[in-house]
Amino acid sequence: MPKLADMNTLPRVTLVQWQPGADPAENVLAIRDAAKQGAENGSSLIVFPEYSFSFAPDAPGLAQDVEAVDGQWVSALREVARLTHTTLVVGMLAKREGFQNPFNIMVAVGSAGLLATADKLHLYDAFGANESARVEPGIISAPQLFEWAGLRVGMMACYDLRFPEVARRLVDAGAEAIVVPAQWAPGEHKERHWEALLAARAIECQVFIIAVGQPEPHGIGLSQVIDPVGKTLVKLGNEPGEGSAVVDTSLVARVREGNPMAAARRLGVSQKL
């Protein structure tokens, strides 16, 4: 572990466990305020939940004024990133030409603009929910990563957590940390599943997992940062709130050197046709 003096120089991430509303304009103002607070507390990465563009509790995916990822809403996020000198990861709904419904997309935005995107590949058609009625299934393409504090970072959304191949594809592309914005709906065993799957992805992929969910009543909260050996660095409860953690970026290399799982692998990931 680093010495105390080194800890003071390590990067910090803030988790914003927040309940978005239906209005994208109001949501971006809330994102701005939270990013300012996170930056004042020393964080250079600020992470928000899935559906932070617009969230209708009775019909997730039924958003107001859906726009493309190169539209005004992401431009507003870029301005927030510029003013706060941070990188933002936000879950949004975005339209694409030729498709009737929006896509559920995670965006990483910095002062230079859009850094990376990640479609939600597996829609939440489970436990009585039917996300695909209002959202297009994500397009499978080469993973996009962005750099933060010397780490290569990938993104995936909520229900994708249940499919280990999604995280594995990100690691195969070079990811050393994975951000998971979510609206993990409450229900029987759901808290146990969330925590077990987050820890599993961190340990099996030897990455930092940075997971942010919506709070109760529409999510379970429990946002957290887990390091590559499965240690929880910060964990929130079920209510709205914020938390932060410092990240020892050198830990990924040390863990992978001590346990060279990548060299031992005999199976890969293939796309289902």
C-alpha cells in the first residue's frame, strides 16, 4: 500500500447517488452542482447513475426531448467539465438516425468534449420489467475507453453487469477500471446480486469497479468503488448522497503481476450471431 504522503497525491473519484428527474435541463443543472462540489473536494472523476438525462419512474426510456450524443445536452456537460476541470461519466438516452426509440448510452465527457461512449447491450427485460419496449438494444461495436489519472477506463450499464463477457471485452480492449452507472431496481435478492456481481467483476478482471446507482425508491443505491483484489474503498447506503475514494492507480499492475490471469486464460469472448 502507498505511504500516507503518496495517498495525498492519488486521484479521487466522486460517486453521485442521485435521483434524476424527467427534465433534462433541470438534470444538467443538478449535475453541474454536484460536479462543482466533487471538484472542491478534490475529485477529478465524477460519476452519475444511469438515466441521468431523463428518468420517468413509471416508464424508463420515455424521455423528453431526446437528442444525439453530439447535441446540446452533452455540450452542456462539456461546459461543466471545463468549469470544474473534471471528467464526467453520465448515463443518458440518445437518439440515432434510422431508429424509432432512443438508445441507453453511457458517456464520458471532459473539457475537450466527448471522450467515449458505451451502449447498454443487454436491456432490462427481467423481473417484470420491459426496457426494450422503449429503448433500442445497444449496438455491439469495438469498446471505447478513455483515460483518467493514467488508467484506461471502460463503461457498461446496469443489467450488463450480469453478463461477465461485457466486462471481459472491456479488459481485452485494455481497461484497467470499469464504471457502472445503474438504476438497479429493488426486489428480492437484488442487493445481494448487485454487491456480489460488482465484487466478482473486480476480482476476475483485476480492475477497479466504480459503480453508481439511483437511490431508493427507484433503485437500491449501494454505490461503491471496489479495487482489483475485491476490497471496497467506499460504499453508500440506500438514500441519496455522495461519496468519494482515492484510487491507487499502480495497484492494477501489481495485482496482475502477482496473479497473471491473462496469461493463464484459455477461453475468449465471441459475439452471439
